[in-house]
Amino acid sequence: MNGFNRIALTALLALIVLTGQAAAIDAITSISLYSDHNPVEASDSTAGARLTVIATDASGNSQAIIPPYSENLTPSFQITPINGSARMWSNEIYGQRAGQVIVTALLSGFSSSITLTVTGTIPNYISLTSSSKTVLAGEGLQLNATVYDSFGNSVDTTVSWTTTLGSINSTGYFLSNSAGSAGITVRAGEATATYNLTVTERELDHLAFGSPLFTARAGQYYTFVAQAFDEYGNNVPTPALRYSVRQESGYADFTTTGILVGRKTGTVTFQAQAESDANLYATVLVTIIPDRPSKLEITTRNSKYKLYEGSGLSLTAEGTDQYGNPIGAISAQWSTSDSNVATITSDGVLHATNRGTVIVTATYDVATTSRSFTVLPSNSYYALVPPGTLDKPRPIYAPAVNVTAPSTFVANAFNTTNATAAAATVLGASGSTGLFSAQNAAWLGALLILIAVAIAISYGYGKEQAIQENPPPAPARPPTWKPTDGNNA
């Protein structure tokens, strides 16, 4: 409205000048009243609007009647309040009470009227109200601020809020979880107002930690804070507390200020109890896990630390922390002292290449350990199989026995042609009568052959079973002797 009135009045005056109608006019036949602002801002010192009277004669000539007025062309103005008020000085209007007024111009017996709206714009003072001046901690309270100018007109403007306790948002909603006195201030331009609220405590209902479960690393210090709440879950001041630990499968130390440090892996229950009421307490179940490894140990599945050329052995690095808590298998970095004797993979598989002794080292972070391993030579072992038992002789591997050639007795025993002579030689018989006579020598020889065959079969079968259960590594070189049909090669 302000811009429109100003533009319309300016255009009208320009039209009068351009058409040459700004000269003196004849007898006035009508007048029109214009304002350069509407609405009009209320103010005692600054004009809210300026009025212009346009006089027109019978020929249609127009003239703007503005100060300084001539003696015969001086209009007068009247203000009629509707629900507002204003005052005039010359052709200037000063708004007072917000609302509407009718302004009438009188000139040469003619009149013209316009309606102006008076608004309050300059904050002068603020009124603060609320439903109560006392509020419980944790409950909110809405405050209302109304801004007025110097004439008592309400001013539609933005206000800002601050408080010395709790918080208050841009709409005046106050909230405090703590008891005390809250000083609230509201501002609008140069106008300010203050308001005091009393925040009262709620009754303590229960204690609680942030979580009922917690995981703590052994050797690390943790501070536990128990909070106090009312029945609605609002925070209330925490009373004096007494702390304790119930050792369960784990172990931990603690202080009277609620600091806990785990020592042994497992679980403990940490408790905070109100000194004034044993029924007010909070607990948290703490699971203690191992700290980082400070000691390593190299182990094997069967606790064996010897292996043969060409074989492999899977190793594991197991760790413990500074308190001796087992950590289990560790993804360590592996190395050997002599790659010509043995090498090791990144996942701990040791491969023996040549006989000798090698040191294996496992490292994780700052922890390291070593162990010595012996690589034994890989040999082939053989035993005799009696003729006819198998289609052909076959080697039988037995790590505990190294047979390089058959015994003379067993070899001769396989020769049935010389069986009698062999038996006689062994028994030392030379007579022709009695147990060792020539007549009985053949029978004794046959008996000894049967016994030898039974022993050989039993021995060979037992060795073969043992080798099948625990076979040695493949031979590194071929044997220098092989049995053939029970005879010496």
C-alpha cells in the first residue's frame, strides 16, 4: 500500500506538470485527497505520511495543493478515529494508537476523505506471561511475549530469548532438567523484559548406568557414571554413591570414584548404590577381554618338534596378555633362521628341505618368540617277505629298523634244498642216533624252517601295519639292496 500510494501520487503530480495544468486554476469545482503512505507507522517524532490535495476547476484543470499554501488555497484537515488515533501538523500525519482513522481535507467548500491504518512498529516495552512461575525439573513451560510501542500498540516483530538455567527456544518454550532459579530475558529491538522461574526437584526413583552391558579390555581403566532419574525418566540430582564389584568368572579392581580396571578375563558385575538407600542401586555386567599379546608361544598339533626332509609341519602362535590371559591363536609374522634347512609360509606351515637345525620365529606387535626344530634325514627301510607269500617282494618301511642285508640263517632257511644241512649246522649235530642223529636231522630242519617262516611272516606283518599307521616320508634315494625270492642278491 505504501509503495502504491506513493507511485500513484507521484504519477499524478507529474501528469499535472507535463500537461501544463500546474498553473493557477479558475473556480474550484472538486478536490481529491492523497497520502504517500498507508499504513501509517505510529511515532511521536517522525511523520508517518504526508497528504496532498488535488484541486480541479470546471475546465478540468488540476493543481496540487501542497505547502507552503497560498492564502486563498489553504486546505484544512480533520481526523475521525475509527479504532485508532493520529494527529496532524500541516499536511503531515503522525500515527498514535494502532487502528484506523478517517482523514478529511476541506478546501473552498469542497471535501475529500481517505481511510488510513495506523500500525505500531517501534518496540517500546515487552509484556511476559506464563501459566506458572514454578515448574518441575524435566517439564516444559510455555512463555508468551507481547511487544508494544510507546502508544501501547502491539508490534508484530521477532523476539529473542535467553535463560540462565536450562534452555528456551525461539517460541519461548522453557525446559530444565535441573532445579534452581531461571532468569529469562526477551529482547525486541531496544526493548527488553526479564522473567524469573523457579525449577523444583522431582523425587528420586531409580539409578541406572548408560547400558546394562559393557566390554572392557584387561589393563584399561574405565569410569562408570550412574545417573539418577524420577519416575518419568527425567534426570534428577545424583545422590552420594558407593561402588562395589562382584567377581564372577573374571576379576577386576575398582576405586571409590567408579573407576574399574579388568585383570582376568571373564565377567564381573559392577554396582553403584545410593548411600542413603540400599534399595537404590544400578548394575552393569562387564565382560573382560584379553589385552593385546605380550607373550607368544609356538605350538604344534602333536607337540612334535622334529620332522623329516621333504615333510611339512603346521605351527601355531598362541598369545597371552600381560596378566596371563590366553588370547589363542595369533596371526603372527613367521620367519626361519636358515631357508636352506626349512622355509615357512605366512600361515605358519614349516617345510623341511635339508637335514639340520633351524630356528623358527613368530612376531606379533611387540611380542616375539622362537623355537628350534630338527630336520632328520629321510631313509628307506626294508624287511624280508617269505617266498610265495606275495607275488613279488615289496619294501616295508619301518623307521625304527634299518635292514641292509638279510641274515645268513634266514636266507639259507628259504633254500629248501639245503634245509637239512642248515639245520644240522645250526644244531651242531654229527651223530647218527638220538635227537640229533642223522635220521632226525631232516625232521628238525623242517621244524626250524616252519618256525623261521612263521617268525618272518609275523614280523613283516607287524612292521607293515606300523608303517601304514605312521608312514615315513618318501625315500630321498633308492635302496642299495633288494631281496629276490629269499636268496642273497
